[in-house]
Amino acid sequence: MANSFCALESLDVGEDPIANAYNFDFFVMIECPTPWTNEAFNSKLVPENLRNIVKEFAESEITVEFLLISNKELKQPDATRVLIYQKPTGLAQGYSKYELLLSDIAEVAPIIKKCLFEKNLDNYISEPHTRDIFICTHGSRDKCCAKFGNPFYRQAKNIVKGLGMNNVRIWQSSHFGGHRFAPTAIDFPEARYYARLDSESFSSILTRTGNLEFIKHIYRGWAILPEAAQVLEREMILISGWQWLTYKVDYQIIQQSENGEFNRIKLNFLKPDGSLGSVKADVLVDKVKTLYLSDCQREIVETVPQFYVQNLLAEVHE
């Protein structure tokens, strides 16, 4: 057991991946060639001013997920691409996306600081229809991301090419949590997290076709929602089908226990036809199913709650 992969252990014990999408004000993806060190922003190609910005925002009230990304086929000569995703307010279908193309990675830090502190991103709006999928391949951080992430990254590129989806870009990414779910990915600009992807599930996610039952096993959640609301949102995907992913959604936490084991959640949604609806339910921790899992180094044992939904009530708005 000492030499096992934490992703295989998670799969063996049946860990439910839901409620494992992380909620940030901004995601900032910065193009930087591999290899990356264990702490990605200590890699030799990352300039000191960028390391300092990452540290500065770690102590800021603004929450930011900084990631390094790479795809040799997408790399433009003498240019560094930066993708910034801003968390929405109110009813939304995903994050707002902004794309910058700078002449050098040394230029990234001052631009990011200006954009994020001033929240002045209007000059950097990219084409809204490009879909960027980030796959963790950060093997120096966790061996599961090397063993499972790297092969899947290559497979994902081939799948997208085979489907002729020219509006989809596939990226290697540094660590964004959840190596127990390798191969794991985030699908932007919607900001949905996925676990244990394979060719079949990935093709279904890309094309939004097929039986949705697999969502129970591969969906980590939606980053615009807090953890408990992610559990209810998955339930709505299973009930409503693929069309749910076209809805704009927001949430309310009606009631919550101090320990987070009981949550009464309401999701409001706006359909493409302009009609409104909402659903309310209780999201609870199933104490009988709580898991205790360790990482690949066996240094940390984590208590992993498992959730369930009850008392679901849909409301129709006139």
C-alpha cells in the first residue's frame, strides 16, 4: 500500500468527487514551458516579479488561483499568453474571460496587478466562444498527475482534433488540487471541474451528448458555487439533462450548521427562453460514508466528507 497511487485508492474506496471545485474571485493562467518544479512558480523560467505577485495576492482579500499552462502547439513565438477568468455576480453561466498576449513573461506581473486590483479588464476581452480545458500534468507535485494526467493530456488533444472542434484548446496545467481525481481537468469559461476522465466521458463533455449517469462519478463541481451548492447542482444536471448546462444560475444559502454538515440551499436559474425557475433542497454530510484518505507520500491523512441531497423541491416562476 505504501507505493500505491492516491488516485487509485480514491477510486477503490468509491470516493464521490463532488464538492471539490474551488471558488476564486479570479483564475489567472500564465503560459510557461515545462518542466515545472514542485512549487510551480519557483520554476526557473518564472521571473521574480511574478513570484512576488503570487505571494502578494496570497495575502490579499482578493482570492486568485494562479496556474502555469503550456501547449507547444499553441505557443506563439516571442509571446506569452495570459488568460484571466473573473468570477460572476448574480445569474451566470460561467466566469468572464479575458485574454492577453504579451511579448515576454516578465511583462505579466505588472499587468496582472493592474487588472486584478483595479478590476479593469475591459481592454482585454477575447473572443467569447473559445473553450479552454486545463488538465493537470504537474508530476513534480504529485505522481498521479504524471501517471494519469500526462497520457490523458495527449489523448484529449487527439479527441478534440478528431471531433474537429476548432474552438477548443487543451492545455497542460500546474496543480489545481484534487490529484486523487487524476486525470482531472477544469473546463473554462464555465469553470466546471472534472475527475477521472477517460476518452468516453471526455467526448461526452465536449459534445454534451450521451447518458449523463457518468456525471455521478466524474463531476467535481462548478466553481461559481460553494461546496454544498455544488452537490445540489449536480443533482439538477442529472434531473434536467444536458440542457441544464445552458442555464444561468445563482444560489442562496438559506440555512447552514456551524460545522457545515447541514445546508439548506436554493438555486435560481434562467433558461435560454427567458423563463425562470428555482429549486430548494437540503445538502447533508453522510457521516457513515466519511472517508480518511492520504496523499501519495502518505504524509497527510485527510477527512473526506461525502454528501447527499434530500427534501428537494422545485418552484415554478410565472
